[in-house]
Amino acid sequence: MADLLAIADQLIEATRRHLDQLLVLRAALAGEAEQNTLAQLRQACADLAIPLLFNETVTEADAARLLCRSRLTLRNRRLADQPIPFAKIGGRVSYRLIDLAAYLDCEREKTC
């Protein structure tokens, strides 16, 4: 009986180590996916001739193009307290690419 308990303890320990490795791998893949989305947005800006403003920001109209949404949809989200993080400078709304990437990843996972 003691031998079976020792074997069970060894299996539990091996499973814990394996689970730790899987969690590290999952975290790395999640970070890689976010970076991948950001890289895709940068490439889309280059392909569509969308100028990147200061701090990798784009105008509201360009953000709408990148997200395949209308400008009104982005405005409605801001008014409905569901906004993608944005900056308003002098009455003009701009979005950072990293925030758009996070929104796309969130939408892809259906956690928004």
C-alpha cells in the first residue's frame, strides 16, 4: 500500500510540473498573439496608406477603417460607456494601435 501511495505522489508531482510548463507556454502564446495583432495592424496601416501619428495613433476615421466599422459605431461605443480607449485632443479623437489590437483580441475571444 505504501508503494502505491509513493507512486501516486510521484505522479501528482509530475502532473504539477507539467501543468506549470503548460501555464508558462499559454502565457507566452497569449503575449505573442497580442504582438501578432499589433504587427498586423501596423502592416494594414502601411498597406492602406494610413499615417501613424504620434505614439502610434490613428484618427477616428482610420481606426474605423482598420476595424471594418463605421465612425458612428465607434462614437456610439464611446457614448454607451463601452469605448475602446481613446484620446481627445482639440476635439479630434484618436486611437492607439495597441488599444485597437487589444480590442480585436478581446473581440476574437468574445470577452468584450
